[in-house]
Amino acid sequence: MNSEDISQLKKRILSLEIELSSIKKSLEGLEVSAFSSKSNSQASALETTTKKKISADDLIQERLVPIQEQAEKIPSFAWDQWEFLLGGNWIAKIGILAMLLAFGWFMDLAFRYEWIGDSGKIFFGLFAGFLFFYGGFYYSKQNYRILTPALIGSGGTILYITIFTAYRFYHFFYITETFFYLTMINILLVFLAKIARSEVIYFFGYIGAVLSPVMVSTGENSYQFLFIYLTLCNLLFLYASRNQKWLWAPLLVFLSNWIVLGVWMSESLTKSSFWAPFLYTNFICFLFLFRELFLEVNLSKDTIQSKILVVGSLFLAAIYASMILNNFYPSFSPHGILFMGFVAVFTLDRFQKKQGIDWNSPILIYVASALVMFSLLREMERSWLSLALLSLGSIYTLGFIKISSEKNNHIKIIASVLWILTLLRVIFFNGLEDETSKLILNSRFLIYLLTTISLSYFFFQFKKRNSDRNTILIFGIAAIAISALGFLWEIRYSINEVYWRSLAYSAVFVIYSAAFLILGFLRSSAILRRIGVVFALIILLKFIIFDVWALSLLTKIIAGFSIGLLLVVLGLFYEKFKEKVLGNN
């Protein structure tokens, strides 16, 4: 649409507004006329309306001319924004960064040629830091909103570095004095960031706050000082960011905490005690979980940064806790991951009781499940691993049954994955474990028995609650298949002679077929009868494909009579209960 069309539309809108105003005033005049002479008031109102209509075109022209002139003067929005962003924001901050680099190079040159004495270097650094502070406050009075935070933050960084240098290289301060001065600067910058609601001030100040004590703590293994100081920095961050929709400062604090802790652990973990790094690891995790899920949940619930902080806190805390335990108590290393899994479950419970169910719920559910599963898969083996997977699958399935909310279908997904892993483990790993223990009295059969009981229980629970038909069938069929497979594996490892082993397989299928057929006819259940027929067909196929060609003469005779008798009895039952069978589906 060109400028001429826009002008025409504006002209029409203005004309309609003037006409509407004229009609309203005429109506008011008519209402007033009810209390005065009709003839005089009507003539007056008519005359007023005529004059306003005549002057409408003139008013339109008068108001359109400045509008058109302003429209011509309006520049391109995108270019203006980019010009201001580049010239008023980035260039200023890059300039400050260049000044900081130049300051560092100058100090290096002065140190190298000893232009300035030791105390002079420190006083010069303090002077430069406070000069930046002064510049920031001065420009804040001039309403320079972009330059001011960068100057104040840079001044804080210079002061951090200067105090660190005075302690580390020139020994002007003791460690307690250094801690006090750094803490005061940190608190000052936090309050300035809080008052100004400026993420930039906090960003600059936090960089200096973290770098200085990290360097201070080296060489002497003063990890107590390091962790106490970083804990204070984190608590001040919690205060400064309260009710602030900061995007990058939380990520900076999050990453710096884990990086500093990781670097320290790689160099000094063996020289420290267990509790200091372990407690600090948990503190970082709880800090960000508390901030993102409880303290600032209304501000952070729609941001991707919050999701990163929640998931990252739990996973990194699990990894670090496991590493710390592995260094001091190697046998308990998986328990660090398991502990953080329980932390995620506890957080989920507290969160749902306070906030209800939202996007955080599935995140916590999946993270907790992944941590618990990984901790179990890492160390457990053989039957213990199968038992652990079975227990987890049962717990999640029970949780899904008890929680009726559709939003908790994520529990169903996790339970399904756990059951798939459990069944694969039970069938292919436990089944292939060749144990020479007594028939049935072994851990392999115990796992099959517990799996069958668990599947059967959930089959009846889902049936009782009229759940999805496919879910009911899956649990029922799985329970029958696992129970039969358990007996087949027992026969496989208990009977060495091939012919009698095959005959025992057939006996298991015969028993299952007869049991389901009898129950099906007694309870008039079509599904039970059909399961019995399936087992009978399995026996028949086995006899045709394998028994006829591979068994000895004696076992063939026994198998033939047994299978024949079963099939004849099956036919008689169906003939006798023909009406009952055809009468129900």
C-alpha cells in the first residue's frame, strides 16, 4: 500500500470522526430544545449543523497537512533501531572493554619496568576502579541508561582484581581482610544492581566477584574460604534477581558455579574433606531448583532458560555427587545419582502440592526416572538388576493408576518403557543364565514368579477400573506368557535328556491349555477358552514340526497319545457346550 492510499484512508477516517461529532452535538441540542421553544431551538440546531458540515472539509485539510508532513519525516524503523543498537549500545560497551584491556596492558608494562612501586600499583588500581564508579554515577544523572551500568560494573571488576593482586602478589592483606573487602564490593554491586534493576551491573560485578576468590584460594587449598564466599555470592544473586526477569545472569551464575567446582575438584578434591564439596554441590542444585520452581516460577515458567537450569542442576549435581563419592567412598558412587533422583521426586511432590501440574511436572518426572534408572543400571547385575527394573515399573504403574489426572500420562510413558526393559531383561538375560541350582528353587524362577504376580495384579487393577482394553489385554497376555516361559526355562536347565525335555515342554502346554479351557467353560469366558485353544494349537504345531521327526519312538508314542487325547477332549467340550459357546462372544 503506497503513501497516497494511506492518506486517503486517513482522510476518510477523519471525515467520519468530524461527522459523528457533529451529529452528537446536534442530538444534544435537540434534547435541550424540549425545555424551550421548539421553533427557535430547531432553527438554531439546524443552522449549527449546516455550519459544521460546511467547515468539515476545511478541518480535514488543516489536520491532514501536518499528518502528511510527519509521515514524510518518519524514517525507516529497522535502520533506526540498528543504528541506535550499534552506536549507542554495542560500541559503548566495546569501548569500555577496550579501555579495560588497555588498562591491563598499561599495568603490565608498568609492572615490567617498575614505573610504579608496589603500593602505587594498588592505589592506582583502586583509583581507577572508583573513577569508573564516579563516571557511572555521573552519567546516570545525565540519563545515559546504556553506558552507566557498564561503567559501574567495570569499576567493580577493577576493584576485584586490584584487591586480589594486593593479596596474592604483594601480600598487603590477609585472607580474612581480602574476604571482607571482596564481600563488601560484591554486596555494593548487588545493591546497585537491585536498585537500578540492571542485569548489566550485576553481570560485570559477578565476573569480578567469581574470578578473584577462585584465584585467591589456589596454592593454599583454602577450600573453606572458596565455598563460603561462593555461597554468599549465590545468596546475593538470589536477592538481586528477586522479581527480575533476567535472562543471562542466571545462566552465568549457573555455569560459573559448576565450572569453578569442576576445576577445583580436578585439582584439589583429594586434599579436601568429603562434606565441603558434597554440601556445596547440593546447595547449588537446591538453589536453582528453589529459584526456578518456587521463588520465581511466575517469571520463569515460559522461558527455555528455566528449563535448562532445572534439568542441568539435577543432572550436574548427580554427576558431581557421584564423582565426590567415588573419590571418598567408591562403593557408594551410584548412590550419589540415586540421591539426586530422589531429590527430583521430592521436588516434584512439593511443586505439585504448591503450584499444581504444569510444564515442570513432566520435566521432573523424566529427570527423576532417568537418574534412578542410570544409578541402578550402573552397578547392579544379574537378578538384582531385573528385580530393580521390575520394582520401578511396578511403582510407576501403580502411580499412574492412583493419579487420575490426564496430565500425568508421562508416568504411563515411563512405566511402559520400564516394563519393556524389564520383560526384555527377564526373557533374554535371566532366561539365558544357566543356573545349576534346584528346580524352581533358584533366583531365576523367583524373578519370573514376581514378574507374573506383578503383571497379574495390574491386569486385575486395570480391569477393575475399566481401563483401555488394549492395556488390559497386554498385561494379561504378558502375565500368561512370562509364567509359561518361566516353567520352560526350568525344564531347559533341569532335564538333560533331549527327548524327555521336549515331552516336558509339551506337558507344560497341555496343563496351560486344559486349565484355561476348563476355566473358560466354567466361567463362560470366551477369552479364556481362546487362550486355551491357542495353547492347544502350539502343542499340535510342535508335534508336527518337531516331535514327529526328532523324538525317540517311546516319546513319540507318549506325545501322540497325550496330544490326541487333549484334542479329542477339546472337541467333546466344544460339542457339548455348543450353545454356550455360540451364545457368548
